[in-house]
Amino acid sequence: MAAEEEGLTGPDEARPAPEPEAETRPEPAVEPACERRPEPRSVPELLLGRPPMARPLPSFDHEAAPAEPGPLFVDWLATALDAGVLDPQAFTLSTVDADGMPDARVLVLRDVDAAGTGWNFSAAADSPKGRQLADHPAAALSVYWPQLGRQVRVRGTVERAADVVAAAEFATRTPAARVGALVGRQSEPLASPAEYDEAVAVARRRLEAHPDAVAPGHAVYTLWAHEVEFWQGDAQRRHVRLRYTRTGPVSSPEWSRTLLWP
């Protein structure tokens, strides 16, 4: 075994002298190829080749649309539900603050008064949006259902419902939603997640002890539409836009309809 290990030079050949050991230096760290992150791309590069609404979309016969916008919105909402649109009740509410700066956030639609053309939603009266609506009781609402390429835009005045209405609406919420509302302090600075968790625990115990508890300042609002636009997208950009305009006071059911350029 020792002879076999002596080398491949053979027994009669001189073995070369060993070379002096070189100073060993650590090899530079090389990031494995599988872990390398791609170079960041610009927004135009990210969106290149992804045109919006490049898919089959439903049609919209504006001539067959009803005389009032409320029933049409309810029909489109039902269609979105049937089509499996995620969170079809989510909408963007836009308001203005005391300095006239626009503000927007996503809320949940609670109800629609189809006859009176009013969109109902709830909010904390002491939240930024609640204070903004108290100072400027007007807002814009917009909803977009991607699978259908449909958008609805609403503009009008906002009215706060009576406290008894807000209490009844609060009772229909899930326990988690009620706990969250009881925590309150919406949009205020938060020191840490642990502080919020502690407040949630306190609110949960309060709700367990008083199941009928209503969050202070919980309010229900109705956006009474003065103008409603229905927008049906088209892959060839032949969008259909139909605008309803109220021709009388809020109590009036009279509307005019106008077809708009895409």
C-alpha cells in the first residue's frame, strides 16, 4: 500500500522536490447565481407588453340603459359578483381637507338607495375623512372592476345619517370589525404594534361584556349623486362612457343622459 502511495513516477524515477507553500489568501465571496437579484427595471420596462384591458370584455348598450343611474349600478354590481370580481364592494372615496388638498382612500360600500341614487358607507366621525366631510359635505366615489373593464364615477353631496341608523348598521358588522372600530384612534401615530394589540385586547373584552356597544363617533353617510358616469372599457380603446346628470334637487328623480367621447 505504501509503494502504491509513493507516486505515479515509478520506482526508479526521482520525485520532484515539493514546492514551497504559497501564502494562502481567502477567496472573495461569490454570491451564488441562484440568489442574484435581477437589476431593478424602470416602470416603463415593467409595464412594457402589458397593455390594459387586452382581454375579452362585456359590451355596454348605452341606448338600452335605464332612465336613472341607480338601477344600472346595482345591475353592474351584481354582474361583478357573478363574474367573481374580488372585493366588488370596495370603492375609492375622495374628499378635500381644510386646505383644499384632495384626499382619497378605499372604503366598503354598505348599501345603495337605487331610487334616490345614494351610496351608503360608514366611517368614524373623528377620522380625517369624517372631519373633512363635516367641513365640506361633498365627495366623489369611484369603483373599478378589472375583470369586466368597468368603472363607475359618482359625484355629489354627503349627508350623515341619524345615530340610531349608525347603531343599527354597527350591529350588522362582524365581531372583528366592531372590535377594530371600538379601538378607534384611526390615523393617529402608533408607537408600536404591541400598543395596538393591547388596545385590541381591551376592546375585545369590552365587546364581550357589552355586545350592544357602539363605537363612539361611528357614523353612516350617504353620498347623494348629482352626477354618475358609467365607463365600459374596450381593448381597441373604443370605450363607452355614459353620464347621468341630475336635473333637479336631490329629492327629484329626474336625470339627463349624455354619451361622452372616450
